[in-house]
Amino acid sequence: MSASKSRATNTFLRSERKSLFRFLGVYTLLVMLLIGLVGYFYYQSQEKLAFSAYRIKLMEYATVQAKRLHYLHDHFPERSTYPRDDRFASAIYDLEYVKIFSTLHEPHINLEEEIYRVGDRIQFVKILDNYYLGAKYLVIEVPEDTEWFAATLRTIEGYGLGALLFLMLIGLYLARLFVRPMRHSILLLDQFIKDTTHELNTPLSAILANIESIDPKGISETNARRLGRINVAARTVSTLYEDLKFATLEQEKETEDTVLDMEVLVRSRLEFFEILMLSKKLTLETDIAPATLTADRRLIERVVDNLLSNAVKYNRRGGTIRVHLAPGRLEVADTGIGIAPDVLPDIFERYTRFNESEGGFGIGLSIVKRIVDHYGMEIEVISREGKGTVFVLSF
């Protein structure tokens, strides 16, 4: 992979990871829901099988107990001891659901159901054809053997985990297929920007040099206004070119940190943007105090230029720009369109723009964030849509 492709991949790794995680998050949720449903239906089927086995066994017990009741009924009162069995407990109830006799461990019964679970017991209800001892209902109770339950859980966990791992591998493969076109598009866009940057250098340098060589006093007022508009356009393109050059050609260049006089630097950049402010009839309010910062001048100029450029670009015509500099703090505020709340969390992502009608490639603030992070500084954005935006740089 070429160096430019490597830089592009690293730059967009966060966005790619976000898309990947979002896709995998939704996919995992759906997979777990599917596995959960399959596991639930499997558990239901195993429970039915277990109850079927219990029904056969308890029907046999009920038949045995009914014969004993019949015998006791025929020999009452000579024999009056209720028949018991070590294999099960039982109870008899009359037609009105009144208990006649019981050895049940669980007193809560449901004579409307044939077989059911009560606590850790299984109860089976048999309707007697003959009212032996006045009984209409015979209830048989046995402890529930939970081995089937444990075996079912082991099966669900084992196969469920295997299915989850298998489906997650498929999901990861699909996710990579999903983000591959985005990565390819990003690489193409970065290469396009790099090629465009190379092509811009010569004509832009020539335009700026010729503008500076023209004496406005020697031309008519109409031509002077035209020259002013050309100068505004050239400086706008120059700011964009510097961002493109940094993003594609100079971002890996070694830094040369020196003690910077921030007052001088900020004033010089304000002078550069003065003609752009005049073109939009912007009012500049400054509160600049002496301050220093140890950093690479090239990088800090990119930060200041981008903050000022955005303040001009996204301001309303006739608006105001406020610049406040104090030791360890730089604020750039505007009275422009503001930033929508849904865009605000992502404004430092590359290619993110405040809106679709203003701005360039959307790389300026990503450069600012990268430089700020490099020096361990902090930047805060305070914005209200339709009211304006304030960028606060703490250094």
C-alpha cells in the first residue's frame, strides 16, 4: 500500500470503525434475537416431550391408586387407612373441589388442568368414573426431575454459542464487504485531492504574485473593484490550498517547535483575512493580549486560519467576528448560521461540512483537531443555530 493510501486509511479508520460497529451492532442484535427464538421454541418442544413422559408415568400411578381407592371403598370401614406409595403423593377431591384427603407437598392445585408444574413438583389430575370414597378427582404428585431442563440448557448454550460465533463470522465478512466501497471511495477522493493540490500550486502562486504587483492607484475605480474581488477569491483559494497541501503532502512532516508570539501571529492572520471580511462587510472586534505558545508555526497558522476562515465563510453578510486572545486561550466567535445539533458532534470528522451550500471539502476542522490533539490542547465548540458559533482553543 502506498504512503498516501496508508494515510487515507488511517485518517478514516474512525469513520470506518463507526460504520462497522453500527452494522455489527444491528446484525448482532438480530442474530441474538433469532438464536433466542430458536432456543425458546426448542425449550418448549423439550418441555412438551418431558411432560409427555410424565403423563405416561403418572397415568400409570393414577391407575394403581384408583384401584387402591376402589379396594378401600369396597372394604370400608374395615379398612380405613388411605393408600400411600413411596413413588408419589396423592390427594382426592369431591365434585365441589373440596379436599377429602391429601398427602401432597404442594397444596396449590388446578383441577382444570390434566398435568402441570407447581413449584418443583409435577401434578396430574385424573377424573374418576366412579365416586370411590366420594372422590371425583384424583391428584398424583411427583418431584420434577430437572435433568431434562439442565440438558436442554446445555444444548441451547452449546449450539447457541456455536451458531453465534458462526453467524458473527459471516456478519464480519458482510460488514467488510459493506465498508469496502466506502474505503475505496475515500482513497479515490484523497488521491483526487492530492492531484488537485499539485495542479493548484503553480497557477495560484502566479495569481497571488500578479495581484500583489498591481498598483491599484494606476487603474480605474471599476478595475480596482474587480481586482479586489479577484484578490478575495485568490485568498479564499489560497486558504483552501494550504489545507489541502497540509492534509495530503505535509501532515507527516516533522514539526519544528519554537516559542511563538501568539499576539503577532493572530494579528498577521487577521490582516490576511481582512479583505475577505471586507467583502462580506463584516465587523471585526478584537481583544488581543500578549500570549505565547511553544509549537510549530506552520501548524498553529493552520489552526488560526481555519478558525478565522470558518468565521468568515459561515457568517451572515454584515455580521460580526470577535477574536479574543489571552494567555492559554484563543476564542473566535461569529454571528453566522450556527451549526445544527445533529452535525455538531461530527464537525471535526474529515469531509464533514456545516451545510451543503457553503464551504469547501470539509477538511479544515479535521486538520485543526489533529493539530490540537498532537499538542495536547483542547478545543470547545459552542453554537446555536441561527445565532452563531464560538470556537474556544485552550493551550
